[in-house]
Amino acid sequence: MGELPLDINIQEPRWDQSTFLGRARHFFTVTDPRNLLLSGAQLEASRNIVQNYRAGVIMPGLTEDQLWRAKYVYDSAFHPDTGEKVVLIGRMSAQVPMNMTITGCMLIFYRKTPTVVFWQWLNQSFNAVVNYSNRSGDAPITVGQLGTAYVSATTGAVATALGLKSLTKHLPPLVGRFVPFAAVAAANCINIPLMRQRELQVGIPVTNEQGQRLGYSVAAAKQGIFQVVISRICMAIPAMGEAGVAPWGMGGPKRRDAIIQGVLVFATPLCCALFPQRSSIHVNRLEPELRAQIQEQNPSIEAVYYNKGL
């Protein structure tokens, strides 16, 4: 067996990202909950393999499958722009176990205001961690800015949930079961932009097709955040919808929990795959100054690329 070649493009996912199937295979790997069981030493070993390969250094005996495995372990735990290790519950691989627990509790404890407040607050606190951990770009954010974003995001989301709950007092119980979904959908529209407001202020990096940074764009940030909001709302639809309409007398809570667990395992990666991780935006949609700068230096470029976040 010869030495592994250096022309494998591990900057990009292993599968074709222009197709939904390719993106789905990519995100099934990234969101695999088993990644949470990896030790710190295993994560560091994967990071070393990836960074060394990018620098032209190949570990003796390394195979292509091992290289791709290291790349996906690295991607599951480290931020793509900053390179920082993401806190455990902020990783996309934590989405299924965390959402399964929180969603189940939200669907069980939806009748009394104190429990609605608590579980909505816990859910939005978790979402705030995920949204910050999977933000796009590498612009710094102060503790004060992060605290303000967290308070505004969680307060707005909980207030929305309580407002929706008050509307269901005189409606059939079945309608009340959909309050958690409506609250989650509305809260995502609040939480994600607020936790990523820094991107809306200073923009996110945009690059050419080869990955060369061309500048920062607020227009790209808006498009990326919108795509993430849509994906997150879609993630909640199957679990909340199934729990709301499933016959409660057929198998009881255990059956319902099993359904939620199964749905989340597939919904998370499939909804992440609705849009490419490395999205693009036409140059004509960028800010005038950035557009002029790009067209002056690279007149043939029609679109630029950015990491939309998750």
C-alpha cells in the first residue's frame, strides 16, 4: 500500500453537497450522538491528523477512511471558523439526546404556567448555547454582548410561549398540545437572530470558490440565519406533530417517547441538510461597497461563499 496522497480535499465534506442526499449523509455523520462519547484525547488525535494533513504531513499508515473519520470527528467538536472546541451540549451531536429529553418534558408539562416557564426557559437556554456555539464567522463577542443576547433571547421566547398558552384556555385539549411547537417555532425566530446578532452587526466572512476570504457581509449573515431558522423549525415539526396527534391510549407515554426519539434521530440531520453548510450568495446581493471591491479585484466572480452556521 502506497502513502496517502495529499490531494484529498478535506476542506469540503466527503459527499456531494449539491444534492440533498449528499448533504444528508454528511449531517448524519456530524450529528451522530456517538461522537459525544469520544474522549478529549481522541478529539485531539483527530485534530492533529487533520491539521497535519492540511500542512502536508501524513501520519505513517494512515488510510483514506481513517482520514475522513478524523475529519468528521474534528468537525463534530471544533468550530469551523475559530477552531475552538465547542462545549459538549453545544455540539450538533448533542441535538438528539438533549432535544429528546427537553421535548418530552415540554409535551408532558404544558398545562401549568410555572412548568411551561421552566421548560421553555431551559429549552431556550439550551438553544442559546447551540446557536452561539454554531454561529458563523470569527468576529469576537464580549461577555456583556453575549449576556444581553442570552437574556433577550430567552425572555422573548418564554414570553411568546406564555402568550400562546393563554390563547388556548378555551380551546380543545388537542390544540393545547400544539402550543409547545408553536412556541418553539416562534422562539427560534427570536433566539437565533438575537444570539447571532453580532453577525448582523459586522457581517460574516465571504470567500471565493477556492476559500480565499474576500470580506465581511451582513447580507450573507441574514441569508444564513434565515436558513438556520427554517431548518430548526422543521426539526421540531415531526416530533411535536407526532406527539400532539398520536393516540395516547395506544402504548402510552413509552410509545410516545419511542416515537419522539426515532423521529429526532432522522429529523435533525435531514433538516440540517435542507441547505448546504457552505452556502452561496450572488455578488449582486452583497453590500454596495463589498460588491464594488469584489468586482474590481475579481470581475469574473458571480457568487461568493460563506459558512451559514447550524
